[in-house]
Amino acid sequence: MDKAEKIHSLFYGFERPFFKANNRFVRSATHLGGADDATGEISIDEIKRLTEIAAGGAGTLITGLAFISPESKSFKREWGLHADERINDVARLSDEVHKFGSNLIVQICHGGGQRETSVASGSISFSPSGGIHPGCDINTDPISKDGIRKITEDFAAAALRAKKGGADGVEIHAGHGFLLTQFLSPSINKRDDEYGGSLENRSRIFYEILGSVRQAVGDGFNIWFKISMAEGTENGYGPEEGTALSIGLLKSGADGINVSSGTSYSGAMNSPSILGVSAGESEAPFAGYAAEIKKHASDRQITILTGGLRSLPVMAELIYNGTCDLLALSRPFIAEPDLINRWLEEDTRPTACISCNACFKTAKYGLIECPVLRDRNEGNWDPL
Ligand SMILES: Cc1cc2nc3c(=O)[nH]c(=O)nc-3n(C[C@H](O)[C@H](O)[C@H](O)COP(=O)(O)O)c2cc1C
């Protein structure tokens, strides 16, 4: 196959027994900060943003992280899937996204000790062993065994809400420093019961969540885990443990593993949103992990690669050489929601995103956007 054919094949359909996508491109989970703080209800503006990306050609969209209980919320204006009233949010999102033939995967997350101070104030926060999470300044209580059971039930209830709302699956956020990273981290998890110590013990809660979510949603509903393969800190867990856990989850019936790496406290160059990715030069830093995991995935399971994907030739090679099945991008879609159609129809140059992370800083002004590239004149795009 020559280079042009490899690139062209990225735009062909992709199929698994319980998952069909129009192409290999995925909008990676991206918290936009568009929800109501009192109720967790998603805003019409955030729905429009996701719809714009679906209309722009992405075959699959993963929502920004949604909290599963009040104490699991990390960010201001984070979307919530903690209550049945929010099922309608999923229905509104999936109706819009499905109109364009795209899939909707809902990301569900427990923040543990990783919470903004203003979000945590006035409530109790929890983490595997208590104390203060790196980079945060709130105190947390250790999680009891009943607390662990509640977390597995909260994940299951949130996943069932996603299913009832018409989503095509859930992605359990098990990376980037949130609660599940905290359990896996030997430097954060100091428990001396069956949830701390060995890798088997530090991973136990992942398998329990998979079991309770599967029981709630049944077979045929996608359950993906997004995992940081390495914690990215000196005393943190390394890629041997991250990949072993991912392979274990596949063997236990997860439908997909989304490969990421690093945490919010591992520094700019070890973070999941690596700074200054250069198209054709420093793309796909986590590809090696994905290749290892894909070797262990069955032909019913999906390996998704996220992080620093910027140009068609690099992505075409990753699919062609069997590194992964799907390609997930986050910051490029903040900058260019119509990126996939742009690539398909007119202009195959790499994304215009320069991976500067200025988007993160716009959170304090409202819905997150790209202050460098987004054409503000397109702000009146309105499908609803
Ligand atoms: C503004 C912003 C919000 C993000 N929110 C989430 C999130 O809610 N859940 C998640 O798993 N990752 C989140 N990420 C990380 C991305 O999904 C992705 O893993 C990372 O940015 C690397 O991909 P990229 O190089 O294509 O941006 C976010 C990234 C950005 C820039």
C-alpha cells in the first residue's frame, strides 16, 4: 500500500462486534467547563461544541469527564452523571452526535483527592490513604471498604445512565492523577489492606469497577478504560505496571483500552497533554505502549491511542503497522472542530494546533477554547 492509500484508509469505516465507526478518528475526552455548578447539567453551548466536532467528521466523540457522585467532582463547571436527572443530558448529546453518524462515548470519573479547592470546600474529599494530593491543597479522608463499594456502585449507576441516555459506551477515566491513578500509585496508595501494596492489590478496584459496570450495563455496551501507562514521577508506577494492568483488564472483558500517560503532577514534559508536539517530529509519544497492549487484545477489542497525534502520514503508519485501532485527539479539535472534514476534503496539512496548552488557561473565562486559533467569527454555528 502506498502512502496515499494508507492515509485514505483512515477515512474508511471500522467495525467490531459491538462498535462501528465511520473512520478511525476519535475526539479524545476534553473537559470544556460548560456545566451548571449547582446541578451538573451540561450547557447548550457545550452540546454545540461536541456537535460541531461530529459535524466536522470525527467518527467517535468521547465527552469530557463527568463526575459520578458529588464527592467525585474535580472541576468547576464539570458535567455530572451522578443523578438520574442527568440522563437527559446524555440523550441530548447522543441525539445530536448520532445525527452525523458519529458515536458517543461518555467518560465517567472519580477525582479522589484531585479536586479544585473551591469545588471541595464544604464537603469531605476522599483518597486511597487520605492526606493531600500532589499539586492540590485540600485534605482528604482515607476511603473505607464501604467507601470502595460505594465507588464501584457509583461507577455502575453512572454507566447505566449513559446507556439509558443512548450513548454507545462509557470510558472509565483511570488515568491522569484522578482516583484510579491514586490507587495504582505506590507513592500515593499507602494502604495495608487488600487494596494496597502489590500491583494485584493496587489494581483490585479497577477489576471490581469493571465487574460492577458490566453487571449494570450487560454485554454489548462498550466499556473502555483510559489509562496513564506511567505515572510520570520519580516514585510513581512505571509502564510495566500500566501495561500489565491494561492487559489484565482486556483479559477480564474490557472492550477497549485508551492509551495515555502521565499525570497532572508529573510536569509539562511528562503530562498527558505534552507541550510543543511537532508534526512529523515528536508525534505519538505513547505509541510504544499501545503497540504492546494491542498484541494482547482480541479481534473483538479496541486499542485507542491518545496524545500528540498531529499529522496524517504519522497516523496512517500507526494504523497500517498495527500499533492501534483508533486515533484520539483532544487539543486539535479545540482549535479546529472541522479538522477531519478539512483533511478529507480540502487540505491535508497537519493540525494547526501548536500544543501550547493555552486552552487550559481559558477555563476561568467560560467554556474552554483555543485562544490562538479558533475563528471567533464562526461562533454563531448553530445546529440546535
Ligand atoms: C482542555 C483540556 C481538557 C481535557 N479534559 C480531559 C478529560 O476530561 N478527560 C480526559 O481523559 N482527558 C482530558 N484531557 C486530555 C486529553 O484527552 C488528551 O489525553 C491529551 O490532551 C493529549 O492529547 P492531545 O495531544 O491530542 O491534546 C484534556 C485536555 C485538554 C487540553
